[in-house]
Amino acid sequence: METLESFLMLVVLVTLIIAIVYGVKWFKNRNDKENVLVKKHKKWFWISVIVMIVAFISAGIVEGNIEEAEEEAQTAKEESQYKKDKEEFTQKYVNLAYLTEDLSEKEGNAWNDAIENSDDDFDVSTTIDDITNNNADRISGIEKRIDNLHDIDQKIQDNDSVDDSDKDKIHDAYLDVKHFADHATNIAGSYNDFIDEHNELDRKVSDRIEEIRDL
């Protein structure tokens, strides 16, 4: 269709030149009623103008069709990309949720054991430092997965073919699992608060998994 548009614009250019040439000849001799070429020049002037207008309008229609086809192709591409991104997001989300839940449970168990095995010299800061050091590799892995999940979330948020409601659900799911990951990778507060927060965030993330799977 682009070739057709180029051809029509060439026709417009050629007929414009022809119209100018015959128009000038007609105008110069318009008062010479006996000149047989006057009618010929007039005739070809108007034929050129009509062809030029038709070609110009046709080129505009073709250009509109090209733009519409390009928009449809772009939309189809974005929809296909969203499907891939959503599947990847869901898969990595579930994996991250499982790893975070597992780490948080291990940390809670270690914290509880430290409390039960201590005497009056129990120190919260030392316990938290020990738990963090013992799980350094798991913590680093979860942090990398959060960064990767953030990138996928941003791709979905920037995709114009995605409904706003789907974008909101995916982004809210990301925020909840990020909060859960922050809870597990940055231990703070008391043991009871840690356990309560674990239960709350674990439940939220589980609900989010079902929600994004239904999208």
C-alpha cells in the first residue's frame, strides 16, 4: 500500500505540473477566441486539476488505511507481548512467593529457637544479625528476583494494550510480594511482630496469586 501511495503522490505532482503549464497557456490566450488551442489548453487544465484532486484524495485514503493497519499491527504485537509478560510475571511471582515464604519461616523458626535456647542474656540484635548472615545467599537471591519482577511489571504498565484494571492488579500484586520480600530480607522489630507480619503478608500474596492467575 505504501507503493500505491507513492504512485498516487507522483500522479499528484505530475498533474500539478501539467495543470500549471496548460493553465498558464490558457490564461495568456483566454481572450483570443479564434485560437483553437485555447479550448484544448482549457480542457487539459481542468482534466489535470480533476485527476490531481482525485489522486490526492485517494492518496489520503491509502495513507489512512496504512496508518490503521500499522496501528492494528502494533496493537496485536503489544497484546502478544502482554500475554508473554503476564505468563512470565505469574511464573516468577509464584516462585518468588514460595522462596520468600520458605525463607521467612526458616527465619522465624531460627528466631524462636534462639529465644527458647537462651537464658537471660538473649539479645535481639545479635539474633537478627546471625539469622541474616546464615541466610545471606537466600536473601541475595530474593532481592535479585524482586528486581527482575519489577522490570516485568514496568513492561506491563507501559503496554498500551493492557486494561487499566489488569495493570492495577498486577502492580498491586508486585507491591505485596515486594513487601513480603522486604519483610524476609530486612528483619526488624520483635519476634511476635515478625510472625504476625509473616502470616498477614503470606495470606495477601497467596490471594494475589489466585488473582493474577485469573487475568
